[in-house]
Amino acid sequence: MRACLIPLLFAGCLGLTVRAAEGVRIIVRTTLDGKPVADAVVSATPLDHPVPTPGPGNTAEIEQKNQEFSPYVTVIQVGGKVIFPNHDTVQHHIYSLSKPKRFEIPLYQAGASESVVFDRPGIVAIGCNIHDWMVAYIAVVPTPFFAKTDDTGAATLPSLSPGRYRLEIWHPRAAAPVVQEISSAPENATVLEVKVALKPDKRIRRAPTGKGTDY
Amino acid sequence: MKPGRLQFRRFRTRLVCLLLGLVAAMLGTVYLLISSANERNAIEHIDQNLKIGARLFQKNLDERIDYLSGSAKVMSNDYQIRKLIMQDPLDRETLRSNLDSYADRLRFNAKALPPVITLFSPEREILALSIRNQRLDREHLGPFQDLIRLAADADMEKASGYSYLGGKLHVLVVVPLYAPYPNIAGWFGLAYPIDQAFADSIKNTTLLELTFASNAAEPDHRILSSTLPPRTAHEILALRPTGNNAAGTSQIVLLQGEPYVTLFQPLDLLEEAPATIALQRSLHTELAPARALEKTVLGISLAALAAAALAAVWIARGVSQPLLQLAAHTKVVATGDYTKPITLPRTDEFGQLATAFNQMTAGLAERDRVRDLLGKVVSPEIATQLLRSDLQLGGEEREVTILFCDLRNFTGMSEQMNPIDVLSLLNRYLDRMSTIIERHGGVIDKYIGDAIMALFGAPVSDPAAPGKAIAAAREMARALQGLNREFATEGRPTLAFGIGINTARVVAGNMGSRTRLNYTVIGDGVNLASRLESLTKDPAYDTPIIISEATLRSLLNPPLVRELGEVQVKGKAAAVKIYALGAKGESQPPYPVS
Ligand SMILES: [Cu+2]
């Protein structure tokens, strides 16, 4: 996947305002049939004031278990660290050829744990040289205001101070990220519904079927 | 009958020609049918082969595409490729050498060139290019980029097509480099040349000629590769000035004067006008075994024709031989030889004919014998008359000169001689006289004892008959003198005769009963002639030959005569004048008239 967050396309409803008091709730659905979309990354980048620097909790973990990455999608703020613990009985050799971060962690034993810091924004696709079917995505976003949709397609952003934000919704199967501008205000509606066009799921199926993340 | 060019006088020739003609027509028809069926079969067979060949050709290309894309997939999962791509900055030289080693691994077969292998970034920027043994520049790689755009837009896991790379026809495949699947970290582009070696390999499996030509509309319309000799292949360009062909229909074209069954198919190219594929097979090559068979058939046909000729001659001989034999025998019979019967020892129609022929010959011989005998009994003229016409009773009235000749005192003389001497003397005399009469055209009507009755102008009319009778009488008189001289020397008694000649209309014809006929004349004229002969006995007349006035008048050149007076004739009012023949010596009595 190409770096999807680079083109700043402000599509549609400019000046859409949301009530920021108890966080913004976003529902992501497919454009085709309106089904909820899980594992969609929702991020809001402030346009009127500087982006807050990440705190010490800017870390995430992607474990390798049952010869799969888990979770499938991970979101961190730029500069964040991702830990890759191997909870399998086999070795893995994870790598990424994505532009924001090219790296590899050569064969490492079960029980070992490695970490990588992601210092540029963008989507990083991670694979394993040993197991072709293993795939995971890390969305490195330039903001601490982000969330990931659950199985109902819902994600809740932390409460936003009033002002304009660039709202970006990305998904591994999205043809292109959905970008729109929102305004945060205390009196406005808290639920925002966004539709994304998804491409067919093209992940390698394992036989027997492994732990898939179907919608 | 004029013998025409195709008309044969001989039955045998006609029969042989007829039989040979029939057999030749039959064999010729069979030969032509076989020949045309062979050709039809050959064309159909080639047509089927061409269609199979076209499928095989496509299958071969598909296999190569699958092989390339499968290989590219394995390549993209190779660890070291990922590791090289991961490096920043990119080590292009190492990457290219890595692709070179892939290219060597990916030869389709031992003879084939290694494929062209290229690596592009997701943005279609060339990263590395392996061009083992091929002249190719970076600016020739446009078709790969077109194909990548096509594949990326349609989200395809592989895309293939045909295009020119550096002017040479290639089959191209692009495959994404997934890292991991389905994230595209780059594109592999692979290409095999569709070259002479490729065409040869298709020919090896299909025995078909394969030619690739660029589009006719291109300024550089050319043969890209061909299994045919260059000059022959070049003629294909002229054959297909336009690219419109009814798909899947083969046609017969002439290349260097040789017929080829040809299937033209377009080969669609990326972003360019389609090239032409010509699949062909020589009709001569295909027909070669059939032609050998046809030669055998021809040989057998000629042998059969020769056998038929022999059989025809044999049959014709069987028919014509007895016919010729019969014809030859007919000639023998025509000359009057009835002695030898024809012998045909066969029971068929010819045998029956021979039997009939022999019966006919026997009949003819019998008739001839009858004629011979008849000629002796009656005069030849009467015999002819009798044999010629149907024998009928009754007769016709005609003018006849009748001559009566009688010996003087023969009865008295014969009493003094033995009968054998008398008969001998008489026969000698009668024979001498009869010969003279017949020589002068007279007919001996009958002998009455020692008398002769002869007719002139019957049965065949003759205006000169009276003259002939006179001449005969004179010669008879002279002959009697000669005969008497012979008799005198022999010591035999001499003879004297009288002759009466009259010309009159009498009834002439066959008279008698149904079973026995006699040609004669009757009438007063006959009696007069007899009476004139009797008158010669009268010494007063002093002549051995007396003719009537009627005879004298009928003569064309009346001789000198002496009138003797008139005699009364029974049944006639007027007396008849009689004359002694003029004394030119001959009319003088050579003997004393008693
Ligand atoms: Cu692994």
C-alpha cells in the first residue's frame, strides 16, 4: 500500500462541526452496502493549534501468535514505538518495505521481543519472510487524536478542544483514505458517520482457515 | 462408305477400341475421384491441423506466461530481493546482477534465450533491468509500464500481453512484488522473445510453418520471424495487404508457386496495431503419401488397361476369326469350287452359320450340276432362260427365224450300216452342225431323228436373227463338204442335206406338263420352214437351201437369191414366194440333187 495520508484532500462538508465535550464518535460504513467497517483508523489532526507532543505512553504491541500478527491494525503517533513479542513456538523474520519505515527483524526465537520506533507518518505494512500469509498494518499518524473502529464500525476519538481538524479515515482495503475537515464545538452533534469504499479482501487464506478478521 | 478419322473398317479394331474406351473411362473416373478426394481430405486435414496448431500456439504462449508469472511470484517472495529493495539508497548494480541470475534460471528450455527481467517501483520507475544476450535500452520499456498501469488499475495479480521490445516481438508479463501480500512494493516485468527459436519449437510439435508479420498498416511492414525460408516468407507480406480475415477460416495461398493452406490470425499488441500470425502447411507435403498411392493406382490402372486390351483382342479374334474364315471361304465358293466344306469346330452361332453355309454350298453345287446337265440337254440359252426365270407354262408371241435341216436318204443309208456306225456318223454330223448353229447365235430346238430344228431370235430376240440363220446355213453347207471329204477318206458314205428357212411370228415358250417342260415354238411358220426343207428334195429347184419371202424381207443386207416361184401355204390366202440362196458357189449344189 502506498502512503495514503500524504495527499490532503478536503473532501465534501467543509466546516462540519462536532461537539467535543465527551469525545467524538465516528461510525464507519462501506459505501457499497452500508455494513460497519472494523479496523478502520480514524485520526483528527488539529489545524488551528499545534499538535500536542506524544506522551510516554506512545507505544503499541503487535504479538506473533499462532503464526499471525495480532492485532491486524495498530495506530501510533509519530515517534511511537511498537514491540513485537514472539509468542509462537516457531521463529519469525518480520520486515517492512513501506516508505515510512523500512526495517527487518531477522529470525528471532520464540519468547523474544523486539521493538521498532516509527518516526515518520504513513502506513507501514509488515510481513514475515518465513510466513507469507502474515500481514499487519501500522498507521503512523501525526496526532494523538486517533482511534480504531470496533466490530460495529464505531470509534471514539478523545475529547477535542474547539477548533478545526483534519479528519482522516483509513483502512487496509480502502482504495484511498477519506479526508474531511471538521470543527469541534461544545453544542454540536457527537456522532459522525463516514463511508469508505473498500476493495475486495485479498489476504492469503490459510488452510485450515486461521484467525481471520472478516467483516 | 468413307472411312472417317474415328471410323474403323475392321470389326476387330472397333471392338477393341470400344472395350478399351470403356475400361479407360472407368479407370480414369476412379483415378480422378481418388485424386480429388485425396486433395479434399488433405485440405481438410491441414485445416484441422491449423486450428489445432493455433490452439497449441496459444497454449504454448499461455504456458510461457504462466511460467514467467509463476517464476516472478517465487522471485517476489525471495528474501534477498526484499533485502536489496529495503536498502536505502538502492544498490541498482547488485539488484541487476540478481535479476541476471534469475534470468539464467528462467530459461524456458535449453535452446531458449533467457527472458528479459525488469524491476519497477510501485510508481513504475525502472529500478533494475536484466537483458541477457539482448539488445534492449531503457527507453524500450514503455510496454512494461503500460502493462503495469493496466494491472494496477484493475487490481490484477498478473497481466500479460504482446508487444515490440526493441523492434522484436515479445510476450510480456508483469507481476506485483508483494511485501507482504497484498501490499505492492514493486513490479516485476518479464518478457520472452517470440523469435525464430519460438517459431521453430512450434513447428517441431505441430509440423506447421509459422510466420509472424508486423501490421500491414505500419510503415515498416516486415516479417518478424518465420519457419519458412526468408524469400518464401517475404511473399506473405504481399499476400496480406489488409488485416481483415474471417477468423478461423483457412485459405489456400501460393508461395513461390507452391500451394499452402494458410490460417491467418491477428495477434493483439499493447497500444499498437495487431501483428499477423500465419500458420501454414504445404499442400504438396501433405499430399505426398496420397500421391504415392495415386501413382500405385495409376500403375494398376495401366496394367488393367493392358490386360483389358489383351482380353479385347482375344475376344475380337474369337469373333472375327470365323468371320474372316467364312469370308475367305465365300470367295472360294464364288469361284465355283464347292468341293471343300468350311470346318468351324464350334457349337455357337458361328458354328451354326458354318453349317448353314455348307448347306448353301451343297445347294449351289447341286444347282450347278443341274445347270450343266441342262446345258447338254437343251441349248445354253434355253437353259439360262429356264434357270433364270420362274418356270411357267405357256409362252409369248415373237418373231423367230426357224431353220430346218434334214439329211437325204439317211434312212435308206442306215439300213446298210450297223447301228453303232450309224449313230457315230450321225453324232459326228449333228455335233458339227450344232456347233455352227450355236456359233451363229442359233438355238437347237430339238433333234428329230437325223433332222435339226434350230431357232434364231429365241429365246432372246435379235433383229439380226434372219441374217445369222442364212450365215449359219451357208457355213453348214460348206462344213458338210468338209465333212464329206473326211468321210470319203475314211471310206464312209457321204451325206447330203436340205435346209429350209422361214421367218414368222410364232408362239415361243415352255410347253409340256407340269413335271416336264420343253422350250419350243409352235405355229404355221414352223410348218412352213419344214415344208421348205422338203422342197429342196425337188430336183427342179436345184438347191439345198430354200428361204421364204418373209426371211428374205427381214434380211438387212439381202444376198443374191434365185426366185423359185410360189407355194401355197395352208391357212393363208396368198401364196408364199420362195427363193434359193444366191449361187456364190455356196448355193450351188455340191452334190447331185436327187
Ligand atoms: Cu513468521
